[in-house]
Amino acid sequence: MTAIVLSYWQQTGIKVGLTLLLIPVGALILGWTFLLKMMSHMQSRLGPMDAGPHGVLQLVADGVKFIQKEDIFPDRADRRVFALAPFVILMSTFLLYLVVPVGPDLVAEDFSTGIFFALAVSSLSVIGILMAGWASANKYSLMGGVRAAGQLIAYELPLVLAVVGVVIQAQSLNLSDIVRAQANGEIFGISFLGNPFVITQIVGFLVFLAAVQAELTQTPFDMPVAESEIVGGYQVEYTGFRFLAFFMGEFGTAFAFAGIAATLFLGGWAVPGVDPDSNVMNVLGPIALFVKVMFVSFLIFWFRFTYPRFREDQLQKFAWTILIPISLVNILVTMVLKVAF
Amino acid sequence: MTAITDRQKLAYANAQAADGRVNVEIETDEGMTLNMGPQHPATHGTLRIVAKLDGEQVISCEPIMGYMHRGYEKLVEVRTYPQINTLVNRIDWLGSFANEVPFILASEKLMDIEAPPRAQWIRTVLFEMSRLANVSLFLGDMALQLGALTPAFFAFRDREHVLNQIEAATGGRFHPNFDRIGGLKDDLPKGWIADTKKAMQKMRTFCDEIEDLIMGNEIFEARCRGVGVIPGEIAQLYGMTGSNLRASGVDWDLRRDQPVGLAWNEVDWKVWTHPDGDSFARYWVRLQETREATKIIDQLLDGLPAGPVMAKVPRIIKVPAGEAWVSTENPLGEMGYYVVSKGDLGPFRVKIRSASFNNIHIVPWVMRGVYVPDVITILASLYFILGDIDR
């Protein structure tokens, strides 16, 4: 069989197309499974049941509804910035998807500094949120935007520090190499599971999850969008498909972050007992990763539906006095153990 | 067509000017003025709060009410006594039956009629059930205001057991309109007592669930402890009543302290107070009161006396001239009616003292220096019903 040779622009087109497709699909899957169904069952109710079997098409129906709505600009809004803001957030989501490997050969861009890139672009969404908050010409929006900026910057740090432990163990910043390091690794000579870093880096995993929760502005860290206080924060003036873009950005980012967490800590696309570089993994890998992503998303949304929200000052205190010291100690211990063993 | 008097014109102009003044302040004042409401999710109704902010800190704030004013005190002047019963149902719409009771009691006092004991006991049972229907929603709603979605649904789910029982007895879930001058419309249906006891068991389970889910939650405690502290003396000065006052450590409960003929003093229960006076204390006191209410209902149902549920009353109710004041401990606090009769089919004048209206007056005092998120916590913990504020 001859290999199909594609020119650079063809490859790029396919990659971009698939990634762009992944964002709404991921958002829909998470939105339906967790936001609609899991939350409903946790709250002893059914949730939407009419659109499609068991309500699967509810979010599609909602999306169609959003697109039909009028695109309203507030009178005093900075129109261009206002219009652009949701897509800046979507762009950050899109860039996140580029580096997550779903199989040995299935990765949009296999950067040698993949995780570094992912964490860097994830903070681009702050710009979008600040733009939305400022351009809406609304006090609630502004407060939401400023709260979000403070929060996202504060939680960027534990997010990065939690990953450092993994990077030390895997000795690579490349996400594919991190997956291989886990698949081929062993813990004290026991190798049938490989070495998913969730076992050795459990502290890092928990800190990462908490920071992801804050990055996604999900409860208990949803102060920037707190509906009962600032009525949705920076989203308050948005209608129609721009609001839909915010929704897709939020859930698409949740999907991407769950993917990154699964890649870093749960072995990514690797399946225990299967050679990670065999060709079958290009089929099996995406499925394995999807299962792991759903597990991590379950954790994220479980917290979201259970806890009340922090106050802004408590939230900052939590980041600076608890998460960051813990992750620093974690790095130190990891380094010492890495040298010792 | 009635002619508008000069006085009415003046009152209208004054109201417009007051409204305009607030709006001008919002537009021109130094610093940031945040207008919350009338349409704001945290006010669950149409309360408006104008807060002057320094960053996220509230310098001063002012609650503006009246967006839902329905003119009850005026309306009742052109209704007959039985009709008023339907009307006052809607004041605190979550605990409807409890609104009827003090008005009926005041009318009975004027007519010098005493309802038979069975009617009084059933009244007490339904009164406490409306307390359950009201306060259980608070238990979920407060958590919702703090960002926890799930307890609100639990509250709605379990409140249904109580509402079903109210419906089974009275025919109305929300607005029973069951109380009559001289007694009740009907006796309890067959099998109701056993069903209600089951429902009370479910409510106790709900309280345990809420206690597990919320009271022990670190974030909830961090958000509520020490937030919106109201000392007992201040609370009394501002005329606060009900659970809000008891959460400030004042042992004051009209059910125990002011017998009005209902059956609370026939059973064994406890008035809960909390010394802290913060939002957490208000939540805690209400949770205990929900439990206590289920116990009161259980005991009342055990000892329900036999007999008629309606005293002898004339077919057309004419209340003799006179004045009467009766207040009871409603779910939200002290609620009372001052009825002035001139011997007609309807009252000459009725003054309604509703609990939320007086409870909300503490807002400017307690909100000084708190953060914006705490505004929500405090508003939620003060627990008002907009219908009860604006009437």
C-alpha cells in the first residue's frame, strides 16, 4: 500500500477542519452528558427528554434557537471589541485542541514543547473575557471580567506548577512522549499498567483538577459568572450566536482540559497491555482517550454540581496559600525522588 | 369616574421625583453605583438595591421597594370579610395559609366567636405546614444564591410532599383559602393524618440531607460565618421578627409568647435561638425550625380532638363595630392585622403588618462595608418574600 501524500496546505486544511469540528462536538457531548443528564439525575429530575431519544438533541435544538436570535449590541458598547470577544475565547480553545494527541500518529501539531504551548494558549482566553467584560459597557460585565482576569491569572500558576512534576517524571514537554513514558513505564517493577502518573503524581493531579476548575470558571470557582450575584458576569449582554460561542468556548475548553489531564495523568491514548506504537492504537487510541476524558469531565462536573461558590478573596487565598505551596512541595519531592531512584 | 384630588396628584409627583432622584444619583455620583434589581436573580422578586461601591466593597446601600405594590390595604376596604380571605392569601405566597389565620382571628375577635377546638388544631397543623412549605424553600434557595445548584432542587422535590398534603386537605396547593370565620371550610379527608405523618418523615429526612450537604460544607461556612452579623439589640431596634431575630439570640416567638387560641401550647416543642446573628445562624435556626415544625405537626395529629370544625356563624357575616389587632408568628416573622370595623359587610380599614417589610429595613445598616458577594448572602439569609414586602 502506498502512502497517501498530501501537500502542506491539504494537511493543514484537514487538521484545522477536524479540530474545528471537535470543538462543538466536544462541547455538545459534555453539555448533554453532564450539564443536562448527570445534573438532572443528581437532582432527582429527568432533564429535557423531548428532543430526540432521551433528549440527546436538546443542545442541537438550543443551538438552532440561539442562531435564530437577534444579535443585540448594547448602545454604549465598543462594537468591534464586543463582537470579537467570544471568538478570541474560541480561538484559545481551538489552539488547545491542536496539541492533544489522540493516537501515535493522530496529533494535529506534535510540538516538542506541547504542554508548554497548551498552558500558554489556554491563558489567551483571559483576553477574550476582559474584552467582553469591558466592551459590554455594563457594570456587571465589568466586574465579571475583572474577577475573571484576577482568577485566571492566579490559577494559571498552580496549573503550570502541577504539570512540572509530570514533566520531571516523563523528562519531556512533548505530550506524545509523556504518553509513551506512561505506557512504557513501571512502578517499582510492576509494569502491566504502565506508569500512569496519576499514581505517583496524585497531588499534582488534584491541584491540576482544582486549577482547571478555576480556569473553566466552574463552581466552586465561578465567581466571574455568578448568576445570582452579577447575573452571568461578562456574558450578560451577549445574545444569540455570540452567547453560543461563549457556551462552546466554555465546554469545548472543558473537553480540551479533560483531554490534557487525561494525557498527563491517566496515560492518554495508551491502553495497558497494547504496544503504544502499534498501528491498531490509531483506532483504539481515540476511544481510550475519550473514555478517560469522560472520566475527568465527570470529576469536573461532579464538583460543579455539588459545591457552593467561593468569594473572590477566599478564592485568591485558596490559590496563593494552599494550591501553590502544595504544588511547589510536590515539585521538590518529585525532584528528590527522581534523583534518588 | 372619580376625580383625582390635588393631594393624590402631589403624591404622584413626589413618587416620580423620588424615583428620578435615585436614577440621577446612579448616573452622576462619584465612584461606582451598582443598581441591583428590580430584575435581579438574587432578589427573587422585584426588590431594587442601589449600592455605592468602592471596588467590590459596599459603602452604602439602599433598598427600594414598591415595584410589586398591589394595594391590599386599599383593596380590602371594598371587599367583604369572606372575600378578603382570598386576597390576603397572596401576601406571602409561599406560606399562604399562615396569612389567613391572623386576619380570621382578628375578625373572630371582633365578632366574639370562638372556633371549635378541632378547627383550632387543624388550623395549627396547616399553619405549620405552610411554614414547612415556606422555609424548606429557603433552605434550598440560600444554597442556590451561594452557587450550589442541587439543594434547590432537593428543596422543590421534598416541598412537594407538604404541598400535596395541603392540597389533599384544602383543594389548593398554593392558596388554600380554607379558613373561615368561626372555623374551617371542611374537616380533614380520610387517611390524611397517616399520609401527613409520612410526609413529615420525609421532611425530616430532607432536613438531614440538607444538613449533610450544606451545613458541613467548608465553602458554605466560609461564605456565611461572620457575614452580615446583626446583634440582638440592633435587630430589635429595627423591628426584626421571626427567625431573623431568633438567630440574633433573642428568645422571642409569638407562638409561645402570645396565645391566640391556636394549639401550639398544647404540644411540646422548642424555640431555637443562635447567639451569632450572622447568615449562618439564620440558616441554622431555620433548619431547626423546620424540624421543629414537623414535630409539632406529628404531635398535633396524634392529639387531634373530635368535634365540629365550624362554630355557629350567621350566613351573612357582619362584623360589629370595633377594632382588633391579632398577630401570629408566620414563617417570615410577625404578621398581624389591625382590623377596624364599622359594622359593615367589609372592614373600614385594615393595617397589615407583614414580616418581610420590617425585616428588610435592616439592609442599609447591615450592608455597610461588606463585599458584593456578601450582599447576596445577606439578602438570601434575611429571607424575604416580595409579596410580603410590597403587599
